[in-house]
Amino acid sequence: MEKQPVNMLVRRAEQLLLDSKAPLAQLIGCQVSDLAWVQNVTLGVNQIAQSLELGPSDTVLMNNHEYGAVARTFRYLSREKGFQLREAVLPSELISPDQVVESLVAHTDASTKVWVVSHITSASSLLFPVEEIMQAAKRFPGLKVLVDGAHAPGQVALKLDQLKPDYYVGTLHKW
């Protein structure tokens, strides 16, 4: 790349990115058609957040362990679109993964349209029980789950075809 950056960036990069989808899909347990490249997780989450059809009668539920840029995106959009942003407060040290699920469920009502959760939190490095979160979300018809997976690929085994999140945004350079 250093000898011929134009050749790499202009002529070869797109095909190399396309070719890399098949091994990535195999690694994280999904179909190639499920994948889309984004510049970074924050941008990917932002694109998804902007695309959600939310209004004044809707609620998005986050928690106090979410990455700052993700929280700021949803705070901004709540002001712009008029939806309510609710925060489940979790302790800094979890005694049990059930605390995360129980808190999300306890803060969910008929207006809740989206849960935003990290797979592994940024600041506190907590591994959230995403499998159990996805199971709990099934109790609420129409509820979408957006998983910020910035720190998970390569750190934990992923089987997205089994997990079945509505949205999962990850990165491949952390681990």
C-alpha cells in the first residue's frame, strides 16, 4: 500500500472489502448479506439511530454504562424527534448479569421501542448478557434491540445468526 497508495485505495480497496465479508460472516456467525461496512461503530450506531422512526409517543431505553458518543446521539435525536430517552441506572459492579436484564425489563413499557445496550461496555468493561437481553426483549412485541458491539468481536465468541439482534455494530481492530 505504501508504494502505490492510489492503486490500493482507488483500484483495489473496494474489492478487498467485499472479499473480506465471507470470512467475517463465518467468524461472527451470520450471512454475508447481513454485513455492511461502516467507518467506525459510533458512525454505524448514529446511522441506525437516525433511521429509526421514532416520535413523541415513543421511548428509547439506554443505561448508564453506554458509550458517551452513543448516549449523546440519542439525547440529540430525542430533542430533534421528540421521543423520550429513558436511562436504566445500573451499579458500577454487577453482582449478577440478571441485574442488567431485570433493569431493562423494569424500565420498559408499551411506549418503549428500542433498547440500546453494549455487548462489552467501554468505560467499565462489563460483559452484558446479550443472549439473555435478546430473550427478554421477545416479551415486548415490536421492541428493537441495538447492540453496540465495539469491544466484542474477537473478545467473545459471536453467533449473530443465533443471537438475532435487530442491529449489531462492531469493530475488528480492538482485539
